[in-house]
Amino acid sequence: MKFKNLLYQSDNRIAYITINRPDKLNALNALTLKEIYEAVKLADEDYETRVIIITGSGEKAFVAGADIKEFSKFNQIEGTQLSTKGHQLVFDFIENLETPVICAVNGYALGGGLELAMACHIRIASTNAQFGLPEVSLGLIPGYGGTQRLPQLIGKGRAFELILSAKMINAEKALDYGLVNHVISLEELLDTATKIALSICKNSSTAISSAIYAINAGFDVNKDGYEIEKESFGNCFGTADFKEGTQAFLKKRKPNF
């Protein structure tokens, strides 16, 4: 599959998706969102793919926001549709994906860019990364999950401050807040993401999918996370991976998942 605004490659059970609009600081327009969905879906449906890494092209920006020109003249109905479609097509889709997604933030992650990063399961950042949700400075609020995921990750008070002030924070502050897992030099960013991905690849893909489901359930007001955990834990006992993993442990060998 060919993409206009993305680069896609797969290697050693890892799919790499690079948002490639460097002249626009990788801003998200409708086509880019559609292609992100298609690329993530392609990777998820590939039996060989165990982990997906999403990053941006160039050294300045992961994604510096949405392409404002596309919606600057939208009315209320069109604005609601824009948000709803984005949630369904990309952000909720990635968050609930059975395949783990690592976001390698290489520079600015603003607005929709930060929301994309927060939808991923793991975030690492380069030392030059900057994070923010500047929507209120445009007369808007975050529309792709920012008002929900940011408080979950860094706490309600800090989320209020960032969203209401529209200010940016640097990578070290993002690490201190718990917004990202690691801060790495730009040169080492992808290598570090790959090392994390490879450590995940060693483990049971069915168990990983169940873990993602159970963790997400704890943040869903319509689900009981503890009950989901019990059910998912029990379901693991019926999988081939459980049999392989336990037998490998008992026989003191590495499992072959």
C-alpha cells in the first residue's frame, strides 16, 4: 500500500509509521488522519507485526497540530463531526488496538499531535520535544481526546493548567509529569523505541492484547476494570501461549511465542 503523507516499513516484527509532511511540520489534515488509520490497520492485521512505532519525519516536529486551514470555516455541526470522526478513525482506534503502539516524539507534539501521542500505549521523547494543547488560544478546546487522556496521564490539576493556559512544556517536564516514559537524544530516539519494541516482541501477543484491554477498561466509566481483569486472566488459561509459556518456564527454556 502506497501513502502520500506517510512512510511505512516493517522489519523484525516491528512496523514503523512515519508521518511525512515536514514542510507543514507534519500537521494532521484529513488525508493524513485517513492514512494513519490505514497504516495502523495494515500493521495490526499483519500476523508478523508484534509492535507498531509511530514517529514524525525531520528533526523539528512529531506533529505540530492539526491543519487549521481545513476547518477554519466549519460550523458547529461540522466541528462536531470532525471530532467524532477523528476519535473513531484514529485516536480511539489506536488506544484500543490489540497490537501495542509506541510513539517516538521527535520535536513538537502540539494539539492533535499530543493527542495522537497520548492515544498510543507508550511514549518516549527526544530532548528537543515540546508538548502542548494550544486550542483555547484559537477559541477551541482539544477535540481528539485531549481533555480526557491528559488528566488520566498527568492528573486533573496539571491538565487544567496546560489546557487553560495553552502553554508548552519541555521533554524533562513531560517526563516529570508522567506524560512520557523516557527522554532520549534525538539521535537515539528510534533505536530506543526499537529496543522497547523488541523487548515486547519476546512476550505472548495474546497476553499482551489481554493486558491492553484490561488496562484500558480501568479508565472506561462503562466497564469494571477489576471484572475485566478477572475474565481476561481466566481466558489466558485457554490459550496456546499459556501452555507454551508455562511449559517453557518449567523446563527452564525460552518460550517460543
